[in-house]
Amino acid sequence: MKVRDIFQKKVNYLTPDTSLSEASKYIFGHKHKGLPVINGKTKKLIGFITEQDILSRVFPDVRNLMEDYVHERDFEVMEARVKNVLSQKVKDAMCKKVVSIHIDDAVLKAESIMSVKSISRLPVVDSKGKLIGIITKGDIFKALVGTSWFKNKGIK
């Protein structure tokens, strides 16, 4: 079975110049874990941004707490940081070393990549690197066990 047989053709995406405020609306508002980032003109996949990429810019990590304990516990400073972070662009926070899968690759190759990289979705690209969809672990599971299993369990 190939990725082309089961991937989702409808995929939300962002461009590098989208604000993190707008990206947050898509990611958190639609319960996405992350979204692909494309070049707006060519639709070529150039990155991926996750909810963690955004959250890690807002909240202090252990290193920050240890280095500047007083300021990292100042909640007014944190609130100001949120406004600053949300005014930044997706290109400032996205992962540029994006992992993707080609439409003609095997479904189990996609699952293997997701397992090794500890991710639950992969952007699907064509031979030119253009984003054409997305595939998730759920898509693969449904394809492997068959939709009849879900129907028998009363799941749509």
C-alpha cells in the first residue's frame, strides 16, 4: 500500500511570514499539533511548526529559571513575553529540517519514520517537494485494520 492510497489531500498550512499569533489560532484553535509551512508562491514545503515550538518561546524552561530565577518567576514579564512572541513570524520558530514523505512511498515507511522521529503526522510531497497533503498514524492504522473494523465497533 502506498501513501497515495490513504493520505489526506486537504491540509492546512502556513507561510513563513504568518504571525505566530495567527499560527496559534490555527494550531490551538483547531487542535492541530502542528502545521506544515510552505513557500506561498511555489507551495514547496520549507518547514513545520508545532504547538511546542510556540509554547517553548512563551514559557521559561529549566535553564532560564536557573540562570535568572527572579525574572523568570515574574508573571508580568511572562505576559509581556507572550505579546512579543505572538508578534514574531512563523519563520522565526519553525523547524527548517522538516521530515516529509513522498506520495509514492510505502505506507509502512511513513509509519516507520513517524515512530523513529516520535511524530504523529507527516507532510506528503510530490517529486518537486510541493506539499500535496498529510498522513497521520491514524490514517495508517485505519488503512491497515480496514474501515470495517471501525464500523463493527460503532466508530465513524
